[in-house]
Amino acid sequence: MSEDGWMYYLLFLVAVMSGWLLAKVGDWKFLRRFESRNTFTRDYFVGLNYLLHDEPDEAVDTFINALELNADTIETHLALGILLRRRGKVDRAIEVHQGLLAGKGLVGQHSQSIRLELARDFTAAGVLDRAESILQEIVSEKSVYKWEALSQLIVIYQMSKEWAKAEVAARDLLVSPTHRKQKSLRSAASHFCCELAQERMKKGEWPAVRRWLAKAWSYDRDNLRPALMLASIEANTDNHEKAARILMKAVDRNARYLAEVVSPLSESKLKIGAADKLEAFLRQANARHASTAAALQSAELISQRAGIAEASSYLMSVQNQHPTLRGLAGLSAFMVDLSEGTQKERAMVLRDALRQISASSPAYHCEGCGFTARKLYWLCPGCQQWGLIVSAAGPDGD
């Protein structure tokens, strides 16, 4: 364990036990019992000894065994159970929280908080059906813990990919004034709808697909995913003009995913013979948002319209302002076409090297946890949050 981790657990456990002892100072019966029996004191210092020898798990077990379960110590037992779960001792955490529930005469108002933590224990252990059952009971009781239970249910349904249940839980949670405007929750609900739309797409249920995509937008208008999916449907039915409108409107609302729009937008625009409008849109988008994907596609259109020299000149000006590996690789490809002899060979070596480096560099990163990837994930594998992975900033990104 690191020095910071050791200090954290030492201070936490000392604070927990000291607080419990101080709470008892005014209890004369306790003082008499404490004077006559020093078992607790002995166990307490045994626990501290474990901490000093960097054995926090044994320390937690010692403190739990030393603490008599009564109305004054329930919250301490609860906190120690949570600590066990966070340290990966899930089975032991389950034992602690189940033991608290077994003391029915003492549980009282703590019943729901204990069951909530027990559900989290089962979730961490992968026993999702047990966790779901407990959480559904808490939700049905309509207490203040209902919202926390719904949040945990969303975690479970996301893990098991039960998107319909996840969407219902998110919808119910959005009723809460605290969560109504929570962007991360709205984003998650929107993506649940997209997942359901994808399932219907595989079955060819197109009216249902459109309904789910419309619902996805109702949760989060800034989510680009429904636009990409709907534009794909329109393009596959040769309605390229509508597909292009959907994508351009989506970029106006959220330019973070401009790189993902360039390819399908270019395909639809070129299908309807609107290369000039496509070039104008991409050049304007690049000027506003500095997108390498938009700049490269613009350069390709310029090369077809006015030649390689003008295309390379445009791309060079873009790279002077916003250099990226992909952009430089594209520029070096134009230089190959413009060079001859030894210069051409050198330009080819440079082009191939830049392409190789660019291909091995992470093009995306998560704005929440910093996770990096070479492809776009709607759900971050690192922090399990939706819609936070975007094109990486700097030379490696778009």
C-alpha cells in the first residue's frame, strides 16, 4: 500500500473508533463496564498494531469483532463494511451488512441504507439478480433512498445490457428535482434509447427504430449518435439530401464529433452532386473548430477541383495553425505527388513514417477519466460514463 493509502486507513479507523469511544464518555454504565473489562481496549490496540504493520484488512476485521452491535455502533459497522467492499473484500462486506440486517431489533431507520449497501456489495460480487431484487424493494417503498436505489439499478442494467429496464429506471430518476437537469443522466438515457434502436435495426423494425431515436433526442439534443444512425437510415434508402441535412444540423448543435460526421456527410453530398457546397461547409467548419478530418476532406475536394498544388497549399496553411500527425501525413502525401527523384523518395519515407505514428497514436480520449483509445466508444470503458469520449486534443487527435 502507498504511504498516502496507509495514512488514509489509519486516520479513518482511528477516527471511527475514537468517535465511538467519545460518544460513550457520558455513559456511566459504559465507563464501569469499560473499567472492569478491558477486552475492547485490547482489541482496539491490536487493530492499531495491524495498521502500523501495514495490514489494514486484519485491522478492519479486528475492529468489527471488537465493536458490540448496538444502536450506537450500527453506522460504524456500516462504514467498515463499505471500506471492506472498496478494498475488494466483497464477501466480507456482504457478511457485515447481512449481519446488521439480522439484528432486527436494532436496525430500524437504518434498514434501507444497510440494504442499499448490501445491494452494492452484490453488484460488486456480480450477483446482479440479488442486487436488483433488493433495490426494487427499496424503490417500491418510496423513501428518500428511492433515488439512490434507481441510480444503482441503472448501473446493474447497464452491466447486464438490459437497455429497456435501464431506460425506464433513468426516466423514473429524472422525475427527481435533484436529477432532473443532470446532464450525465440525460446522456445515459439517450444512449439507452440508441442501444434499443440498434436492436430494432438488426430486426428490420424501422418504425420502432425511428421512435427510439426520437426518444433519444428528447433526452439529449446534443447527442450526435441518433443523428448518425438516422442519417445512415436515410442514406441507405437513397435519401441523401435528408441525410446531409440531419448531419449538418447535428454539427451545428455539437461540433465535438465533427470528425465522425465528415465521412457520411461527404458521401451523401457527393451522391447528390453538391461537392462545392460540401467544400464550403467543411472549410468553414475547420475554420471554426480546427478539425483535421474536415481539412483533409476539403483538401481532397480542392485537389479534384483545382489540382494537387492548390490542395497542398491549403493544407499547409491549415497545418501551420493547427498541426496534427494525421494532417502532416496528408500533407506529405501531396508532397510525394509533387516531388520527383530523390525528393520524392524522401517524401515517401516521411509520409509512411507519419502514417505509422498516426495509426499507433490514440485518437480519442475521455473527458471524464482520461481513458485513451484508437476508436470512438460511446460508453467509456474506463469510467463507464456515456458520451464523454471525444477526439483527442493536440497533435495526436483531430
